[in-house]
Amino acid sequence: MNSPQLGDKKAWTPLIAEGQIVITAHGFVGVRAMPSKGGRADLTFNQFSDTLNYMVNKSGGD
């Protein structure tokens, strides 16, 4: 569903620019066609946040 893939800096750059709070909130609740928690309803907020931080760090963020 056009989600940014791990390591795709070009795709992640505009999302990273939104900031950690926004990108985490959007991913957790889902926006546009994206399902909440990336489709993993079993994830806690902390698990989701840790996973997202890992993905961002591997895709050009810090």
C-alpha cells in the first residue's frame, strides 16, 4: 500500500520531517490508507514506537 520500506531514505524523508510525535501518532492510529499499527493490532504502544524508531534510524533518521 505504498508504505515506505526499511532503508528507503527518499520515501522516509518527508515522514521523518514531520517529527517523531507526528509520525508515531499517525502510524499508531493509522492515516489515509494505512492501517493502525501497520496492521499489527497486537502491538502495544511501546512495541510500536520502538519498531518505528528502529525503522526511522535505518532509513535516514536519528
